[in-house]
Amino acid sequence: MKLTTEQIEEFNENGFLLIRNFASEELCNKILEKANYHLDNKIQPIESEQEYLKINEENITVRRLRQVYDREEVFKEWMTDAKIRPILKQLLNDTPVLTLAHHNSIMTKMPKDSSRTTWHQDRRYWNFENDDLISIWLSLDNEYLDNGLLEFIPKSHKLNLKKEQFDERINFKDDIKENKELINNAVHYNLNKGDIVLFHCKTLHHAHKNNTQKPKISFVYTVKAKANNFIKNTRSDFKEVVLED
């Protein structure tokens, strides 16, 4: 599968691209089965809501399963899927490489206990020679605003944002005038099982908490161009997997 010229232009213009019905229902169900096992048993490494909110509580709510590439064969199967490689190569103009240091995760929004994900750019996680990284978000079931759907600010990956527009945790402030004007342009698309969203690591995005009675579980991983090297002795100086044709 390859992207059309229009799809490439859409990604480059807006900083994200939705592709419907990309992954099969069978694959999504296999991933979900394994993900639920790891979530139910809180198998480390994880990020908890308590860690994200920097609060001390004995009851742990899992926010994400970290380092999923090496957890289950079906996770690895999805992250190395041959069908998506030509697409990633088109957008990166280079051989795609899995960067396993970050965004190698099963993401959750648990009922009631999940928190809002504040506006941010994923570039804050990484240390590479440039910021041309792309995340692949797989919807494992239906996603909509009330259960924590992602929203994006189109074209935000092209903005030269100032340090003052972010807080000490590098979240994009939503209480100052210039940021509010950008946030007013946010868009969202309800996702169905098997849909994917590709988004640039500088694209501003956020998600509400889950107000339903059912967990929302998604899969996200990130790729970079082969020529885009990590900065040595940083968090990004970590295992990589080259996705050759």
C-alpha cells in the first residue's frame, strides 16, 4: 500500500493523517487480548496515572504499558508490519526505523480513574538530530471524545512556538490568550477499530479523560528516518529496529 499525492500533501500540511480500516479486526483482537493480560496484571514497565499526575497513592491505575515491542510477538508483528513500511518511507523520504526508547506503548484511558492528557508535542520525549519523527496510533476499538479521543491542532507542527507557551513539564498552556486561539482550531475524527492516525512529533494534541464505563486501549509507536541519528548519552540512545523493504 502507498499513499496518494493528496494524502502526502495532507500529512505535510496538517501534521497528521487518518487512514481508515488499516489493521484487521483479527489483529486488533489479538493485540487487545494480550494487552488486557498485561494491564490486568500490571506487568512492568508501566506508567501510572499517579506517576503522570505526580501524586502518591497506593492504588495504581495503569496509564500505559511501556516497552511493548519485546512483550508479545503480536505486538512486534504490528510494529514491523510490512504493509505500512512503504507509507512511512514516503513520509520520511528514507528507510523507517523504530525508535524503541519512547512511544513503544499500549495506551489506556481507564473509566473514571483516567486523567486528561494535556496539550503537548511529543518532541519533548526525544533527542535526535532533527524532529522529523512520526507516531502511528492504532485504534483497537471505537474512540470518541467521551472516552478520550485524541484531538489535534492542524499545522501546529510548522509553528515556531516560544518557551513561554509551555509550562515546566513542557505541556502547552491552555490558559493564555495566544494558546487559546490555537486550541480553538482543534479537530478530531472518531476512530473505529483498525483505523490508524499518523502524526508528526511536533503536532500539538491532547485527549480528555474517559467518562464511559469501558476502558479505551490504543497502540502507539514511533519511527524516524534512518539518517536521523540519536544524540549519544541521552534517553534516545537506545535500541532501534530498521524496517527495510
